[in-house]
Amino acid sequence: MDCIQLRETHLDQAYEIMRLNYEEERAKTKELPEIIHTPDLGYFVKNAYALGMVEDDELIGYLCAYPPIEDAFGTTGVKGTFIPVHAHGAVGNRRKKVYDLLYQGLAKRLVEDRVFSHAIALYAHDQDSIDCFFTNGFGMRCMDSIRAIDANRRTRPATVEVAELDRKGAASILPLRNGLIRHLSNSPTFLKYPMMSDQKLIDSIQRRDSRIFIARNESGIIAYIEVTDDGENFITEEKGMMNICGAYCLSEYRKSGIVDELLAFLENTLHQEGISLLGVDFESFNPTAREFWGKHFIPYTVSLVRRIDEKG
């Protein structure tokens, strides 16, 4: 096996590996859709962070990273990169070894360029790649999960008002949005985001072209779910899929079933619009999110992160 710079001449073989790896995950996660549009890899071969593994002139693996970004993943002064789930793949019975050698080569280039934060998205059932990156010092950070919308799924009648919020009234979820920010700053998540103002919240919703669904009682809005057309990977761009990009429930109403009622209303609304799949991404180290979404959704990717000590 030889580790080489990935070139445009290798792309046809890389696309085939990409397709095979996706179909392997799809065989284990039945909810995943058939992929109509293959994401472009041509972007990656234009930089130095694109490697391939060849054997007998045949590509058996590839690993490509985005160019470095400053203050990566909220860490001030640290450059980082991300490898999306379509930008890597391997075939054959030595996949873990292939990934080991590819990451060794890529990490050398990254660290030489002082890129010390490395993140990668992997298929949730690809145990070879997960084992490889865990043993190379990575830890889990995020998950993408999916759920088939079933109009016949039995749910209890809503005990509170559930509705889609007109975008003109989107600022009314500001207390909950800032509640989510405070929640994410606590242990064990420790994600630090600035509090939002009315205008920043409205700008965010407009930028993402998102929709807001709320649960409300006599005291006001007690829970919301925000959805968009696209999510965090190429699969979420398929027609017929919507993606949850934010959700929060006041702590005193958690485990009351109210968010289940809101989710059921959201699904029913989307079903009437011809949407058949619902996705969500969340931090795996947020136990509240992990417990709730894990009851309702099936994971299909996991994202891992390694932070290299530049002083070592």
C-alpha cells in the first residue's frame, strides 16, 4: 500500500468508494434515503490535505480535510479542520489499517501547518473507522440521527397548545433560546455562546430560513423546535427530508411528554407537506439531548474530535 496525494484522476474510484460506504450504512440504518446527488470531491484535491491509498494501481481509500480555519470549534487561537463524512472512505478487509496510514499522513501535514484541532464525521455503524480514530486519540462530540415520519404512529392527544410560529413572532422564543445557551454552558457540555438579542435571533432564523414550532400553555411558550431544509451533511440535502437545528424545553416541563407532543405535531405538519424523513444533530456530550433524541431517532453518523497539544 502506498499513501499518495489524491488527484483528479482518482476521483471516479473515490466516488465509487463513497457510494459503497454509504450503502453499507444504509443497509444498517433503513431510514436513510437513496442518494440522488453525489457530493463533489473536486474541491478537496485542490489543496494539500487530500490523500489516497493505492494498491496495485487501485484506490482503496482516501481522506480529505477542509483548509484550516482559525479559532476552530470555539477555541480561540487554535487552527482546526473538519473531514465531512463524504470526504473519506475505504474498502477491503484492511480498512482500519488503511485509515491508520491515511490519518498518519494527513496529521503530519496538518501539524506541520500548525493545525492542531482535527474533527471527522464517520458513519455510526462503520466500526473499523470508529476504532481507528478512537485509538488515534479522538473522542466523540456530535451525532446525526434520523427518523422516518409515520403518520400512523400512535401518540397521545396534546395537553398544551402546539403550533407553528409565524416568523414575524419568532422573537417570542428568545427566553428559551437563551435558556438553551445557558444549558449548553453547563457541565458536562461546556459550550460557550454569547446570549442572543431579539435582532440576532431574527437574523439567525432568516439566515437559516428555518421554521419554529412551539408548545404553549397559560404561562407562555414552554418548548420549541426549530427545523431547516438542510443539516450538517450531504444526506440532509435530499428532497423529502427536514432537519431539526435547535430545540429547548423549560426544565420544569421535561419528562412530562410535552416535547413528544410537539414532535408529533411537527411530524404531522411535515407529513401533510410530503416530507417523509426528519433528521437531528446534537452534541453527544449533552446528556439531556442524548437521552431525548436517542429515544426517537436512529444515529447514522458520529463526529469525533482530537485536540493536539501544540506544546508537546
